Amino acid sequence: MSVLAASLKRNIGSAKGARMLNGRTLAPTVNHNSSAGLKVLAVLYKGGEAAKQEPRLLGTVENQLGIREWLESQGHEYIVTDDKEGPNSVFQKELKDTDILITTPFHPGYLTRELVNKAPNLKLCVTAGVGSDHIDLNAAVEKKIQVLEVTGSNVVSVAEHVMMSILLLVRNFVPAHEMIERGEWQVSDIARNAYDLEGKVIGTLGAGRIGRLVLERLKPFNPKELLYYDYAALSAENAEKLGARRVEDLKEFVSQCDIVTINAPLHEGTRGLVNADLLKHFKKGAWLVNTARGAICNAEDVAAALKSGQINGYAGDVWNVQPAPKDHPWRYMKNHLGGGNGMVPHYSGTTLDAQARYAKGTKQILENYFKGAAQEPANIIVGLGKYETKSYGQR
């Protein structure tokens, strides 16, 4: 056993069957000997009947990323829950003596600075997916808590969702489908606000892995021009390959675009970036797609811009609070013609294909950690006391 593992070993009580905490049923645990390994806590989303019927829904409480048997065979304790809100939640109660925390962007367990300070044993945070903004990364740096994510595991999944969202807005798909469901048929009511993607100016706010994949997929649609805004310029080779032009001023960037797609991480520099002031600089009637993070946009300002006609549509799957409250304005907002809303739950990056990739990647990160082996450099967000990526802003 390594020195690291030995130093973290401690006694934990035995458990039988399904564990109950705060009225929630936790995934079953096996009996532990008087001495066992590390405590691993996972906050995942509840799959319900769908997860029972579809075992490939690995990112759910029911299917537990497919790693319970493997973890417990090595003597580690594994607690899985979806109960994450408030001091009496399973998440906050169990976090206090947790060694490793696994979270997901789709049902994020928000690890604030306050919670970090209450978790003295915490050494590793793993994001099962991509995007670790639900963790206070600055606090993790200060406390020397490593933060890793499964980089690349769902970038194609999200890029495809961006394409779908752009097309359903531009082609006015949602009102057309709702008309059919109502048993009606009035083509002109739909066609009056339906357009082609060809010949449009399309820009991505953020040109990282997902942004580049989106540009790549947009090119065959023969747009008038592809633009990007990012603090880091694409290489000359990539820019030429994608046919994308960089615009360095954000207001100038949005003013040129018929369609803006947000593909940037959430951090101090992007939180609330799309607000009433910036929306005034959008082309009148532009479309906006956000599959990055909901908090990049001001929810009320976007809803007001859609209602006024400043933008013609807003689509995506990310919300500033997840799960989104029932009265969230993005659930109900419409443009003046009763359309323009393409919002769905946060699922773009948790397709069955993506879940297989991020479950496998999570296991690999844990295995490397247990063995003291090197991690894939691209997966490391926070190393020991320092940022290892520029994805979360210029540091």
C-alpha cells in the first residue's frame, strides 16, 4: 500500500443493505471490515424508472457510474445521492469526512468555499463530465484539493446539441410542432418567422474544444461568415481550416452576428456577461444559443430581450440554477409571435454515448489517484495548489 493510501486510511462502521439518510435511500453498501479505505461521495441525478429500465444511464443515482463493485472490492466506501440542497442534505452531511467527491454538471453539487472549509479530509474532486464551475476553484487551489474532469468526454454531444438548437430556432421548429399537436394547420403562421441557415453570420463566444467543433459543423451550411470571440486566438492553421475570423471586441462581435452561440466556461470573467447592456448591441432579431452555463446570461435580461424583439429566439439546456425552479422565466418566455423558446433540461452532454465515456474516464481518474499514477494533463483543472488550465480564464 502506498504511503498516501496508508496515511488516509481510517476506521469506518459497517453497513448493510440500502442506507437511509435524511429520508433518502442511498445506494446499497456492503459490509466493511474494521479498517477500510477512502470515503467516496458522488452527487448524481435521479434516474427513476428510466434508470432501472436502461442500465446505460450510468450517470444516475441508480447506476452509480458503474463503479460501486470496483470501489468496494478495494475497501473504499461509496455513497451516492441526489440530495444536495441545504445543510441537512446528504451531500453536505456526508461531505464533512469525505476524501473524494464526484459531481456532475447535470445535477451539480455546489461546492462553495464554506463547504470546502468544512471538509478537512477532501483531497480530490472529480467532475463526471466537463465543466467544474460548480466548485469554488480558488478555494480548491488554496486548500490543495485537486480538481479533475473528463475532458473531451461529451464535447461532440454538446456540439451536436448546439447545431440542433440553432436549427430549431432559425427554422421556427417548436411552434410548428406545437401547431401539429393542437391539430391545426396554418403554414403561413410558421413560415413568417422561418429562415435558412445559409447566408447567415454565425459567431461562437468561446473557441475552445466545443466552439471549434461547432464551427466545423457549421461550415457545410455555407454561412455568410463564421466569427469567434475568445481571449486566446486560434492558430493560423485552425482559423484557416475553419474559415473563422476573430473579433476582439465583444460588443462589435455580437453586433455582426445573426446567430450567437455561447461555448465558454463559467468563471469570474464570464458570469453575467450577456446582460441588458450587451444585448442592446445584438443585431435586432438575432438568435442566441447557450449550452455552456446558464449563469453566463442574465435570465431576466434575456427574457426581456426576447419579449421586446431585440432577440428572436433563445435556446439551450443550461440554467443558472439546476434543477430550474418552476417559475424560472426561461421556462415560459416567448417572442412576440409566441415562439423563440428552445429551452430543455440540461442533457446535451449526458447522452448515453457521453455517459459511457465520462463513466469510464471517472474510473480512470480514480484508478490513477489510488495508484499514485500520473493523470492525463488535459483532465487536470486544479493541481496541487495551482491552476493547471487556462479554460477558466486568464490566471
